[in-house]
Amino acid sequence: MGGGGSGGPCNAVPILEAKCGYPGLCHDNRALAPGGLDLMTAPFDRLVGDMPDGTNTSQCADVTTPYLVAGSNPATGLLLDKLMPTPPCGAMMPTLDLLTPTEVTCLQSWATGLTSP
């Protein structure tokens, strides 16, 4: 699926922008975003196969799981693992404003649209 950001039945972009990409603080498009992870800028399919770079206070530098695993259906990967109460590294995300169950389902569905062949 393509870089517009809607990858699945719901549009995850507003969720990512509102809860994950606080400008100047979280995963925005600045060079100092934690882990170098930009969750504000399309195309989002660049997350498929991409791994944390360990920069800017990243607590996931040693993780070898991509943010989204190519070919996974339902989607798997660090991006989704970090939404769970016991992530493989660092804290559960987002730290400033928890996701609702509906938002988590939307992100999972959206990610599956990006990772499915």
C-alpha cells in the first residue's frame, strides 16, 4: 500500500499526529526525534523494514525487529509492540496521552494495510 498514510480501513495519520508526534517533544520530523523515528511525515510505508537507529535517547538501540515487518498479516513489529503494556524496550507508547482501544485497533489495521503483500 502506498505512502498516503491511510494504509487500512481507518486513517491512522490523525492519531499519529495527535498522540505520537508532538512537535518538538516526541516522534516528529525534526532531526532530534527520539530514536530518529518520524511519525509525522508521509510516506509511512518507509517504516516497513526500517529499524531503530538508536539515536536521540532511544531505548531501543539493540532491537533488531523492524518498526513494521514486511509481509506480516496481521502486522507485527516494534511500532505495534511499543503500544503494549510490556514492550521489548523502553516504556509503553505513547507516554503523554494513552491510546484508546479503538485507536489501537485502528493503528493495527492501518499497519496491516502497509505490511500485507
